Amino acid sequence: MKKITILALHLGYGGIENAIASLANLLCEKYDVEILSVYRLYNEPVFELDERIKVNYISNIKPNKKEMIYYLKKKNFNMFFKGIGASLKTGWVKYVKTANVLRKLNTDVIISTRTIHNKLVSIFVKKDIKKIAWEHNHHNNNNKYIKSLVSSCKNINYFVPVSKELSEFYKKYLGEKVFYIPNCLDKMPSKLSKLESKNLISIGRLSKEKGFDDLLRLFKKVSVKNPEWKLNIIGDGMEKNSLLELADELKLGDKVVFHGYQNKDYINDVLMDSSIYIMTSHTESFGLVLIEAMSHGIPCLSYTSAQGANEIIDNGKDGYLIENRNEEEMIDKIDELISDDKLRKKLGKEARSKSKEYSGEVVLEKWIKLINKRK
């Protein structure tokens, strides 16, 4: 049985970490799977892993980047300088110690999940090991990022973006190395939402690029016309306090529920009790949460700025895509779905059908094909 090693920065909260857990759970049906994590943020991985998967940590320390940024913003230089030693140690682990571990790695295939890891894998992993770079971020036309990513793949055998758009883009630089494989659902729900509850839902990290502030402002207008409807936001992050303050400022009261970070069973329960999914991200390389909502038969709306949504949502068929972050158009489409339950259920049925393209079985076949390809 071939051994597959997935190199992760950590196994805490995050979209990449969620995708790593899903892929590992998928691959362990056919392969001997190991996750090699640079940092250990918690005693156990946040996302559930199959018991067959081996997890090895390069270090037990936690990076303090967020704390250092916070101290700088608050001009707390005493705490900032106290943290420099810990920062240097995390940097040493991230580069030097990880490189030493990679030199001695015994595996058949290694899957790298970050640009810096691509570079380390390229340089330090033995030549007879198949090297795959797995890309989750959108370049957003950032030439510095594009150049760095392409350069990191110099000695990588295959480059796997999670969207078709990114695949076509990077083929200009990496040619035949590019192999498109989307992210996948952990499992297809057996039950669908009845789409009868007066609940909107959005899931994601509470950070600026996710646009939850815009979501709260547009929901304020939606709620004026539809006062009985509520908005459920699932996720946690740096913007939590400012979003709570904004919700208070908008006088949304109990019309908005911040659930915080929750496990998948909890999320599935909330999805089952939801009727419309809304994404207001400024950027999104894929958007697995859209597929998860669709698998419950929920129609989705997204701004086209969330690039990954553009190849998931079929505009007017299983949801709506709103161009130019047009708030009024988004509100009109939400109102349309709220007022027309037949339309809501029609789009929801198509959404469920679309989600099957991202089932574990379909995506696993793509990974098997890549793993079996000659270098």
C-alpha cells in the first residue's frame, strides 16, 4: 500500500485545515495516510480524522504572530519585545526543523499545502518521492504572490488548484504540471432542508475578506421588509468583536445569531433549519461551504468577487451570482427567494443535484488518477 504524507502548517481552525482533514479521510480508504503538522495548536486536531490516519507533529509550540500584531497595534512594546524570542523559535521550527524532517521523510507521495512548504519540499524531499503542491488561495492578481508560488513549484511534480479558473490561470506558468481537483464533501446528507424555516445562513472565518460587515448591513435592509426572518452566522475570527458591535449599532438584536466556531454535526443541524445561504466574500478560491449548503438542498447567493463561487453556482438555476458587489441586487434576490417558496424549492432541488459533482467518490477517483500518474 502506498504511503501518502500531507504536510500541514497546523491542524487548528481554518479552511485549509478543514480541506486537509477531508482529503486525509478520503485517501485513507485506499492508502496509508500520514499528516505531518509543523505546529501543534491543540491536543487533538480540530477537524475529525479517521482513526487510520497517523498524525505526527514536527513541534509542540504555537506560533505567536497574531499576538505580536496585536501588541504592535496597541503599541504595547513591552509585550512585543518579550514575544520576539518565541517568534524566532517558531520561525526556526517552520523552516530549519521542518527541512530536517523532510530530508529524512520516508513516503511515496507528499502533498504540500502552502507556498513555503512547496519550497521546502522542492529542496529537501528525496527525488524519488512524488511531490504535489495543493493550492487553496486565490492570487487576486497579486504579482508578488503569483511569482512566489510559481517559483516554489520549480521541483514539484504536480500542481493542484481547487478551482478550474485557477487551473487555467496557472497553466500559463506551469503547463502540464497543473492537475485540477476540487475540494469535496465529507459525506452527502441523507436528509434535505425543507426550506420552510425563516432562516438565512452564512458560514466562514470572521475576517475582513469574508465581508460579514457587508452581510450585516444588507440584512438590516432585508429585515425591514421581512422582520420575521433571522440570520445565522457560524464561525469565529479576528473580526468577531467589531461585527458584534456593528450588529448592535444596526439594532439587529436577536435577528442575528452568532454561533461561533462549531463542529460539523452542529453546522449540519443549522443548515437543515435554513432556507437560503448567502456568501459576501471579497475573495474565495473555492467555497466549500457553498457545496455543503447545496448538499442540503439550499439555494445559494454570492457576490462574483468570491471567485470560486462563479464555477459552483449556476446563476438562476441553483442560486444567484451578483456582480460588482451590488447590494441592492443582492437584497432583491433574497427578497425574491423569501417571498416565493416554489422558486426557493426549485433552485434548492437543482443545488442538491449540483453538489453530487463534488462527492467524495468523484473526487477520490481524481486523486487516485493523479497519484498513479508517472512523475
